[in-house]
Amino acid sequence: MEVMEPKPDIWVLRSETNRITKDHGWHLVTLSAIFLLPLSCFYIIYTNFSFQLLNHFYYHLNQPTNLLNPLFLYLLYSIFVMFFSICGVSSITYSVFHAFYGTQPFNLVSSIKSISTSFFPLLATTIVLKLIFFFIPFLFSLLFFLFILGTQFLGITITSSPYFLGFSTAVLVFLPTLSVMMYLQVRWILVPVVVVLEPCWGLEALRRSASLIKGMKKVALILLLFFGLMEGLLLYSFPLPAILYISLMGSENGTGRRTFDWWHIVLDAIGKAPLLMIYLLLNNAAKTVLYILCKGIHDEDKCGNNYVTLPLDDNV
């Protein structure tokens, strides 16, 4: 009687991820310093800057400002983040995949070259994902608006009670939106890895990820919650509260006007960016290992076995 092997769990994922990051630490850290460190700096600086920008507008509602347009800053931030994120995901995924099997030598040149193969498919797929996740809260908000109109049409006024209105908003908008987005993130956690390693992109990559993750959704959920919690704590933890307190209560230029606390923003980025870079590296590596484990469970390969392979320069 054939004995079925148990499915890999979160501890197997952790063990394999640690093994790869330990054996190829210099290579992965170098790639992270090139792509993920600038990304981490953008995350932290823009998060702090956004809070202080809101503070500035709050205290200067009737005063002219020389600050750049927030929409322009957000677009500029999005372009930089998208570029470094795609480059980091592509090169690290390529490296971790080949490091796991150890069948083909790789180096910094080959890892960086892999970006040219997957950059535009990853960009297109990322745009598709962002559009989907944008329309989910929009859809539930629209349904809630129709619900309000329906109750008013029936002669029931719920907007007169702010408590009931807030409760209805949480139940009919916030909780369904959070549940659907979390469910889809679990199903599509392997999408970036699939785009890099297989000839799939767009909706096809989404279907491929949902197919591969079957039987491993619990592991995927734990992975999402762990790294999401760690990155959130890092971005919004000390010394950020102290910085916000200084910005909101005591950052004045001697004229009684509150100003931007650029010095604390820079120090916060310097202190947090390397640690956030490590989190992003481990997150990308763990997703790649999760993809490999899922491939070991599912024999079918609807997108084919044409993994990304590039010419390597053994002299580098």
C-alpha cells in the first residue's frame, strides 16, 4: 500500500527559505540593496511625508503653500515604487528558484538580465491586480449607496442615526471588502512568481496561481498575515509616533507656524529602511519557495514548463 506524503506546512516553507537565504545570502542581499533598499526608503519617506502633508494642510487651510501637488507626488512615488518593486521581485524570484534546485549556475548579471524578460508582463499583471482591488471597495460602496436609496424609498431613514450609519457601513462595506480582498490575496499570492517563472501574465497568471495554491491556502494565509503584520508594525511603530507628535505639536519655525520635520523623516528612513528591505527579501523568497512546493503537489502545468532561462556569463 502506497503511503501518501504529507503536504508541506509553514515550517517546511520556513526551513527551505532559511536554507536558501543562508546559502546565497551575499547574492540576495546585493540584489536587495540595489532594488529593495530604495523601495523601502520610498515606502518610509512617503508614509511619513503623507502624515506631515495632511498636518500642513490642516494648519494652513487659508494660506498659500509652495508644496508640490500631492497628486503629482503620489504619481511620482507610484512610478518609482512600481519600477523598483518589479525589478526586485523579478531578480530575487529568478535567483531563489535556481538556488532551490541548484541545477544551473547563476550570478548577479544573469539575475539582473532576467528583469528584461518579465518586466512588462509583471507591469501589466500588476496593473490588472490594482484595478481589481480598486473596484472591489468601489463595488461594495455602490451597493451600500443603493441600499441607502432603497431604505429612503421605503420610507426608512437610517442616516439620521450616526451610530447606526457607522455600523451599517462597517457591516455592508468594510467587512465584505476586507474579506473579499483577503480571500483574493490568498488565491493570487503566487501571481508575481508565476509571471516570472512561467509564460503566463494577466488573467491567465491569476488563474494559474489560484490553481496552484489549492491545498496550501492555510500556509499562504499565514505568510500574508505574518509579513503584513511585520511590515505594518515597522512602518507605523516607534519612532514614527514621536515624529508625528513633534510634527503636530511642536514643529515650528519661530513664527508660530508649523513646518515640515524633514530631519526626523530622513532619520526614520535611515533607521527603518534596511530592516524593511530584509522583510521584503524574505517575503519574496518565501513566495518563490511556496510556488515550488505547490508545484510539487500539483503535477499538472497548464502554462507549460518553459521556465525563464537566460544565457549566463560564468566569468562574472
